Amino acid sequence: MSECDFIKGCIFFNDKMETKSNLASMYKRKYCQDNYGNCARYMVATTVGREKVPSDMFPNMRDKAEEIISENN
Ligand code: SF4
């Protein structure tokens, strides 16, 4: 895969969330710059809307994403 379309405006990618920098770098490589389809933020944004993405949601929070998606569908 390639880069996520949301990189420019994403608060996670642009370091606006509290996180350990080495973990954030790993997630950026794993999700934002590779397999963004599995990112929790991306999943919520593309199914129920970007406004439904919690500000504290990290890319690996897939279970939470599925919960939000089922609540809003
Ligand atoms: S993959 Fe997720 S965290 Fe990364 S830029 Fe896209 S929406 Fe943001």
C-alpha cells in the first residue's frame, strides 16, 4: 500500500497526540505509510465520518473503531 490520504490533516500523524515518539514512529511506518486500511482512525473516518474519530484514538485501536462503526451504522 502507499500513504494514507489523511496524512496532511491527521492529528496523530502530525504529532498532536500524547504518545511515546518511538511508538508513534513505528505506527506511522506500519499504518500511515503502509497499511492505512487497518488504521482505527482511517476505518472510522471512511465509514461513519471524520467527525466521529475520537481525538485520543490511536491507529492500533481497531476494536474501538469497530465499536464506533457498529454504533453509528
Ligand atoms: S493511517 Fe490513520 S493515523 Fe495515519 S494518517 Fe491515516 S488516519 Fe491518520
